[in-house]
Amino acid sequence: MKRLCCAAALLIAGSLSALAVEKSQTIVYINGAKYYIHTVQPGETLYSLSKVYQVGEQVIVENNPSIADGLKAAGNIKIPVVADVSPQPVPEKKLRKTFDRHVVSQGETLYAISRRYEVPVQTLIADNPELDPTQLHPGDRLLIRRREIGTEDAAGTQAQWEEYRDKLNSVSGDSVAYHIVNPGETFYSLSHRFGITEEELGRLNGGLRAADLKAGAMIRIPGEARTEVAEQPAAEIQPPQEQVPQLDFRALSASEPLKAALLLPLTTGNEPNANFVEFYQGFLLGLDSVKTRYGRSVDLTLYNTGRSAERVREIVGSDAFVDTRLIVGPVYEEELYPAIRFGEEYGVPVVSPLAHDTRLNSDALFRMAPDPTRKYAKVADLIGSGKRVTLIYAESTDHEFEREIFSLLGSREYERYNYKYVHPSARLANSPADLSPLLENDDDNVFVIMADNEVDVDRILAALASADTNLTARGRTAPRYTVLGNARWNRYNNLDRTMFFKNRVVFVSTYHAKRDAEVVTAFDSAYLQAFGSLPSLYSYRGYDAAMIFCPAMYNDIEYDLEDRRYTPLQTTYLFDREEGSETHANRNWMRVNYHPDFTITIE
């Protein structure tokens, strides 16, 4: 009887211990998996934790090797989230009544979304349990609880975001740590600060690109840097609203010479960089055309920056640089700061010829690369009212393109088709390789091919063209369809380009120079004669930079080049101020349309 009483007492004590454990409401993502972050309280045991969180004691130990010798009060541990096998779906009507929906744009962070709607970070995380707060992607859809909008200030948002980072760092192990990006920090500065290359930093963060790094982003860094992050207090994430100097550029008179500086990283370390040599060569041909067409001679000085901000400071601080009236380059963001400061002090325009980085805000800065947020503006009509949109998938998916398309579609309805190649000799009825069913309708169809494999793209384009031909041959009215293409297809060497014409492919591209166009042929011939090789896209962009900005220094610079169209070869540039910024950015993407009569039109 005493044994039974003791056993019962132990059972009751264990149950009470389990009941006393308060389940954590903090859930984080680590390497794609979800974990509770639990702060151990005095008296809690592995047994009591396992009962509350419904996981085995050994699972808790395996995920927290440091507790093998016992739990420590006030310590944080991570416990895997066990998915509910039968979650209750929320009715769509209730969702619409309770939440607004937000579609994530390129580079947008949870911090920025919290500040935009003034909704607590904790609320966003709780209402969107399937999204990793540290790795949002363009096209992700977030629920925004309406009754919480306007309830959180900047200080509260920052405190919650830092608390989330601290929770992650308390359980993330020795290999990685988490850091909140401060204003002014760049891929270059962060990689140097934490002792890794920019490529390693990108890989550590799932392929994050330098152009998408924003203040407020939570990124992964090497684990050994955890102490440095903890000791350095986080800066205020919202950058101060500094006064950006307003500049009035003065056009040169006809008799004044133009002294221009070209700042390029011709070498990195001791290695030459052929791309920027080609840019320089294209720029030289541009100067020849400036002299021939406009009668302007330009005094050009070429500087090798070596991709060093310190070297750029030396260049712009030298006595020889004082009379410079136009700066083209530097190429990389970390080099641009000293050049921009010079431009603001002396009223000199600074041209960023290749990169688009929205973190730099200056009235002196002109960006030639088009604004990524405007990429698909010219093809919005393709998915407009009355269009039937079908996304065609294969075995592998170009996820970056997929995110871009989802961002373009927003809440627009679409259909999905899974293509699978089957050899013609083995095809049966209703084969997934036969795309005829996609064309057997009277709608205006738009097909988007999500495959990232050259062979799959080629096969799908061929299957669409074949289906089109077969239906027409059977007396059917020619189906109406367009393929919205992925500009990355242009990198493929073995695609049958005739399929672009047969399928009425439309591309959105940063640059277009078709070599059979008369103006491009003439440039290619001059380039080949001067330098003994065919030009690259770097050569074309160098030519464009010279042809746009050198003549503009005698007239259009007084108007910041706004309301002007520039088409040196085949690519058109339209400059305007970025929204909420003083920077002058090219806002024009090129829409390239392939037609069945084997002609190409450009918009």
C-alpha cells in the first residue's frame, strides 16, 4: 500500500510539474526549422518540458547539447515545434474581415513592414507562422491584423526586433550568430567587419544580394562574431532625416572644355578586370562620337580605383582633381561615398554606370541601371483584365523568377501546369508533355515558364509552338497567347531562338543591343577595328555613358536630365528622381517583343 501511495505521489508530482511549465510564445526559424525558445525556470525538468511541448526528452537534449549535464535556470533552450496534424482553417470571410494583406517587395524586411503599419513585430510573427521573419522573399504574403495597425511606435518595434535577435543568438550554436543591419552598413563593410568575403556573407544568408541589403534586416554572421554584436549597442535603425544638399548644376558654355574623370576598378589586387577595360574602350568610342556629332572635345582622365574607397578619397582629394566637372564611376557602392561628397561640395554630377543601390541618397548622383521596383511595369498589361495566366512548371524551378512573378501577380488569379517530358514515341493521350490543352480555349493566354533548366525551357517552348501549329492545321482559329520570358534565358547558349518568335515571347531587360540592328552593327564594326574584338555589354554601357552625359554637360545638366529621352544605341534611358530621394535614377526598362513574322519591336 505504501508503494502504491509513493508511486501515486510521484505521478501526481510529475503531472503538477508539467502543468507548472508555461509554454513559450516565442517561435523562431533556424535553418528553415521552427523552434520554441524556452527560458528555463527553477524546478523545471526535461520530463516536464517534454510533456508540455510534446517532444521526447532525448530530442530536447539533441537540440541543446549544452544541457547534457542538466538544465540551468534562466538559460534559453530551443525545442522543435510539433506541427498540429489537424489545424483548423480560418474561413476566408473571417480572414478578409480581420486582416489586410501585404505582398513583400524586393529587399523588404519584417522590421520595415512593422514600421509601415505600426503593428508590433510579435503580432506579425504570430499571425504569419509559416514565414521566417529573417528571410522574407518578394511575393510572400503577410496578414496584417487590422485592429493592431497604428498601435506600435518605432522604439517598441526596435526593442522587439532586438529581442528576437537576442533569442536567436542565445540558441543558435557556435557556427552562426544574428546581426541587425544598421544604417550605412554594406556588404563590403560587414564582410570586412566580420572577417569573411562578400560571397561568403551572401551564401550564409541564402544567396542575399548586396543590392537587397537594407537597414533593419536581420542577417546571419559567423558565430565567433556573437560577442562583438552583443557588446556593440545597436544603432537606431531608422536613419536620421539628414538634410540632403540641393544642387543647381551649371551647363558649360560652348567655349569651355569639359574635364571628365573615369573611375574604374581596372584591377582588384594584382588581377586585371577585363570587364572594366571593355567599359573604358566603349567610353572612348563614345567620346569619338561626341566630337563627331556635337563638336565637343573632352579632356578625360582615367583612374584605377582598385575597388578601394581609400584610393577614391586620395583621387578626389588630389590637386589635379579639383577642376573635374563630370565623374563617371566608381562602380561599387563602397567607393561612391567619397566621390559623392566631392560632387556635392563642387556641384559636380557623379554617374553610377552599372549598379542600382537605393541606400545612397544624393542630388549629385545619377544611376544608369534601371530601378528594380519598376521592372515589370511595362508588362502589366499582359496580366490585366481578361487575361488567362498559366504558370508552367518543370522538374526544377527558377525561384528568383518565381518570386518576381508572384510579386507582379499580387492577388491576381492564375493557373498552374506541371510539364513533364515524355519522348514522342512513348506518349499517350493526356501526356503532360502535350501542351495542346492549354491552347484549347478562346481566351487571351499568357504563359510563364518557371523552369530554370535550359533543356526544359527549350522543350516547353517547342511544345507550345507545336501545339499552336497542330491546332491551326486542324482548322482551329489560331490561339491567342504570349509567353512572358525570363531575361536569364539570354544566357543560355543552346536555346532555339526561333521559338521566341513562334511563341511571341516578351522579355523585360535592363539592356538591349541586337547585333543585326544598323546602329549596333556600326558600333560593333568600329569597336572591332579599334580594339580587335567584339564589344560586350560593358562596352555598350561605356559608350552610352559618354554619349549621354558628356553632351548633357553643355545643356541638359541644368535640368537634371529630366523629361529627356536618351537612346545612344538601342537602349533608352529616362532619368527622374526616385520617390522619397534626391537621387536621379533611370526608370526605364526595355520591353522586347518577338513576333511570328520574325520581327522584333522594342518599347
